[in-house]
Amino acid sequence: DQLTCIFVDNGLLRLGERAEVRRYGDRLTVRLISHYDQVHLKLKAAISREGPDAGDITEIGATEKELTAAARWCLEHWYSIEAIKGALERIGYGEIAERIG
């Protein structure tokens, strides 16, 4: 599965397994990223580019549990604790920032 292969090295080993699969007839299959994985990727983007992704995290209704897992994933694979805490505080999740560090 190509979608899974993209993220295997980055810790989202079950991305393809968690995707919602929709089939339209015999010729079209669409895989939609799970909410859990979307939160992870949105937090990663919010840390790296400080753009619209920060607002998206709030709009998609990320839970504290999802954001905590996403923060730990970002810490393990890319970012410093300071960068993650800064992003979480900017988007209004300072309490999570305190718990991860």
C-alpha cells in the first residue's frame, strides 16, 4: 500500500490500516485519512510552518489524547520539545505542552 509506505519511516505505521475505505463501483476506491492520523499530521505542519494548520487542529476537534500522542510522535521523529511546546501554546493547548515536557 503506497500510502502506508510514505509514512512507515516516520512512525505512522498503521496509517493505511486506519484509513476509511470507500468503494465506488469496481473501479474506484478512495482511502480517507483517519482523524487520529490527521491530528498528527496537522500538528507536524503547525510546528513547521505556523500557518492555517494551527486553526485546523481546533476545527477538526482534536482531543487532548490525540494531541498528546501527536506531540510525542513529533518529538520522537522531528522536533525539539521547545518547538512542540511553542506550537501547542500558540494554538491554545498550553496544558498539553506542560504535560509532555
